[in-house]
Amino acid sequence: MERLEMEKRLYGAAFEGNENTLHELLQEDKRVLDRVSLACFNYNNPLHIAINRGHEKFVEAILDHNPELLGNLEDSRQKWSSLHLASARGHLRIVEALISVDPERCFDSDQDGRNPLHIAAVKGKIEVLEVLVDARPFAAREKTKRGETILHLCVKYHQLEALKKLLEAVDDDEFLNQTDDDGLTILHLAVIGKQIEIINYLLTTRIELNARNAKGQTALNMVPQNPKDRQKEIENSLRQAGALTADEITNQQSNFDQGKWLEQKIKALMVVASLIANMAFQAGITPPGGVWQDDQTEHSQENPSLNNAHDAGQSIMAYHKIQFYRFFIGFNTIAFVSSLGTISLLISGLPFRRKVFMWILNGVMWLTATSILLSYGISVAFVTPESTKQRPGNVAVVAWSFVIAIYLLGIAAAYSTNKWWKLPGRIKWRSRNSVSAVVENHRNGNVVELQIHSS
């Protein structure tokens, strides 16, 4: 009976914040506080009652008597610690007293995985939040069970000032751009919530404007979900800051990749054209069979009909196989001039992204390659003995014909595939809860849609 009366007096003292009564009870029974607190649930313990009522001195008196009591008390409904409760109520002095005893309480999690810093941010208790962040900055980086950061909670509960304080205290791009379990950044969340002030503030930070969520959507993709009166304002703000939709990013990336590929191709063509020009030049001044090393002004004594008169440095092929030489020098000159033309086109600055210029460049390169091939065939035929001189030429012609055939087949296949893909009569499949095949009938202009339901 006496113990029950003592407990009632303790509850009354906690409710009123009466320190004198607390000291009197402790003098009568030093373990009364431990016994009563550990036997209570929810908020029905003296420390939580005093915190809830904001009795700073009473809380300090309890902690002075038994600081270990702080780690043993928890609200069984939400699993809130004493620091959770003090943070939610915004009792600054009590928060300071609690963390002075045990600052690690900043990492305590409730049933949703929220620590006291999360609760202070949600409730908009700025001063309390500052004290907690100063005590344990890394607690601000903890995520909830849903993967939400403290910044997500600020946006979710419309706490702009808390958001600003946190970003000032933790100046870190990774912290700013973290995502939740759905891949949403705080900018995604602000756009979804139509929070224009928070959006405008975030646009002044180093927020990633075009970060994608788990569905591949950027913040700008979220705008159509907003009412029309705010849609334009939000979209304009995002556009002015440089935000793009997911499709726009994909197109830009595609154009960038195409430009990079084209740049690499131009460099490769420049090297090939320079090499062919050098080969053609060397072949022109040192033709197959070489050149005469001396001058001769007289005709051959053995065969007067054969004109052997020549000057040093002239082509021997031109005297013995004049028809070969004419073909050789013609094709070699075409290869030389066309390779120089290719180099000129590449350095001209023409917009090779346009198909017409690419076709011109391809045509010139095919002419160059064919000419150098024919020059090679004639050269090999001239220096090969009479009994086998047809074989190198035949091999060259067959091989080059095979290459051209592959090229033409590739073009034809690509053209046919492209035409087929664009055919309006092609069946296009879409899968969600049902699979839909759309078939257009060109004879009568009707569109028939077939629904195939999946289980």
C-alpha cells in the first residue's frame, strides 16, 4: 500500500514538474524511479511524462539521479525513445540535456526506421534539428525503412526551412541527390507534391535535374500529373533550369553517340585517304618494273623495228607494255586524285550528318578503292611471268566483286527492314494485363484491334 502511494506521488510530481517531491521520494526509496519506470508502458513513465509536459528541470533531475535510465525507456506503440519525444515536442533544453547524457540516442530508430533527427525535421523543429545535427551529423544520413532520407521527409511534410538548414549543415552533393526505394529524388517528390517554393529553392542548389527514378522518369516527366494552373509554372521553372524529359535525354544521347561515331569515322577516313594518296604517289614515280637507269639514243641493232631509245628515269613498262602502262597510270591517277579529294572534303567542314554529303563521300571512297585495286592488278600482271599473269588479276576481280556484293546486300537488307518496320499493316504487340495486336486494313481504311487476354 505504501509503495502504491509512493508511485502515485511520483506520477503527480512528473506531471507537475515538482522537483522537490522527486527528491523526497528518492530519499525515501532510491530505487523507486527505476522500479516505476521499468514497470510502465507507452508514455506512462515519469521521464516521458515530464518530457511531454516540457518540465526541463524535472528531466534534468531524473538524469542526474540515473542517466542509464535514458536507454531503457521506449514507447511501445511507436518505439519512440525519450529523445524522439523531446524532438517531436521541440523542447530544446530537454533535447540538450538528453544528448549530453548519451548523444548516441540520435541513432535510435522507431518502428518506421525514423531517428530523432527525422522526427524533428518532420515536425519543423529547426532549433532542435540544429542541435541534433551538431551532436551527430551522420545521423542525418540515415534512411528510413522505406529508403527515405531526412530530405525526403522535409519535402514530404512541406518543411522548407528544415530542408534549408540541413543542406547548409551537410554540404554534400551525394546527400542532396540520394533516392528512396522508388528511385525518387527530392526534386521528383517536390514536383509530384506540387511544392513550387521547394522546387524553386532546389533549382538553386546542385540538385541533379535529370536524375531518373526506377521507371526511368525525370522530374520533368512528373509535371503532367499536376493541375493545369500549376503545371505551366512548374514546367517553366524546370525548363529554364535545364531540365529534360527522359525521351529528350535519350535523343540527346543518341545524337551525341552518333556525333562521336561520325568523328571517329572521319578520323579513320582521313588516315586511309592519306595512306592511299601516298601509295598512289609512290607508284606513279616508281612504276612496276622500275625505270631506265641510263640514256640511250640509238635503236636496237638486233631488232631495228624495236625502238629502245629512252632517257634515264622513264618507265620501262611504257616501252614494253604501252597498253598496260596507260591503264596503270590512268587508274593510279584516279586513285591519287580521289584520295586527295576525300581529304579535301573531310577538312572542308561540310555537314556530314546529312545523308547527301555522306553518299558523296562514300562514292569517292569506293572510286578510290576500286582504282587502287585495278592499279594493283595491272602492276602484278606486268611483273608476273606470261604463263601465270592472269591469275593475280582474276583473284583480285573475284575478291573485289565479293566485297561489293556483300556491301550491296547489306544496303538492300537494311532498306527492306526499314520499309517493313514502317509498314502500317504490320502487327504491333503491346503487353500489360492484355496483349494488343493492331492491324490496319488499307483496302477499306478500317482499323481492327485484336485483344488477347493473358492470365
